[in-house]
Amino acid sequence: MFKIASNNCIDYLRKKKGNLVSLDNSNEDSDFSSSGNLQASTLDPEENMIKKQKAKLMQTVVAKLKPRYRKLIELRYFKEYSYEEIAEELELPIGTVKAQLFRARDLLYNTLKNSTEKI
């Protein structure tokens, strides 16, 4: 069992060879140069601010939609409801929810495409 698990791990690492970087190797002969960048798991302050600005812009654009489309977008993307939950909340058939969400996304797309600010 140990040998099978060990071989599976080795196979996995071979497939991912291009994405691995050893932090223990400090010699100059390695493939990883000291100028290489490692990705952090969190956003830096600039990226965090940009993300907040985009979210605020998106909310202002959504606020300009008709009330029924606005409610659908808010439930689906801001509150992350499923289609079934939205249908139950608004007392609509699932097909109607899907069709109106499609129209709402299309309106958002056209509004953003014609907007001067880009998300």
C-alpha cells in the first residue's frame, strides 16, 4: 500500500513539474532564479482596492436596472442564491427566472460595454 501511494505521489509531482519551485534549493544551478516571483494567497493592497472599486461600480450599474432585473441579479450574484431559491423567493417558475436572468445579464453587458469606466 505504501509503495502504491508513493508511486502515485511521484506520478503526480512529475505531471506538475513545471509548476513546482523548491524553497530549500539555494544554489545558483537550479531552474528557479532569485528574480522569480511566487504568488501570494492573498491580494496585495492595490489589488484589494481595485477589487472594491469594481464591486462598487458594478453595484451602481446594477442599481440602474429595472427593479425586477435588479432583484434577480442581487439574489443570484450578490447573495449567491440558486435558481431554485430565486424561484421560490420570487414565486416564479424556474424557466422564467433563467430567462429573466439572461435578459438582465445582457442588459448589464450592454450597459458596461457602453460605459466610459471599464470593469
